[in-house]
Amino acid sequence: MEVKRICIYPKDVQLITGKSERYGRMLLARIKTHYQKQDHQFVSVDEFCQYTGLKAEQMHPFIIG
């Protein structure tokens, strides 16, 4: 059975965009600011997709496991 996550991490952003992990941290910080999240709160895949304009189906290969 495959495990799917609903949270996205800087390493995921790195795999998805091909940019650095540092860029991933920066982008997730911007998304948290946009959605007025606190530091301890996670960014969901749906929030990431809404912010970046990517489709959730495109995330499937990157967010398994």
C-alpha cells in the first residue's frame, strides 16, 4: 500500500521545481505568509498547488512515500 502525504516540504519543492532546497524553504515561507499561517503550521499540497498554479495530479509522483 502506498502512503500519500498531505504536507509538502522543501525537499519536495526541490524535486518538483529542480531548484535548490533553499529555494524550497523560501517558497514555503512565502506560501505560509500568503495563507497567514504560523511558523509551526504545515503547507498542504493543495495550498502549494493553488499558490503555484500547478495541478494536484502533477504532484502525485513526487509526494508518495
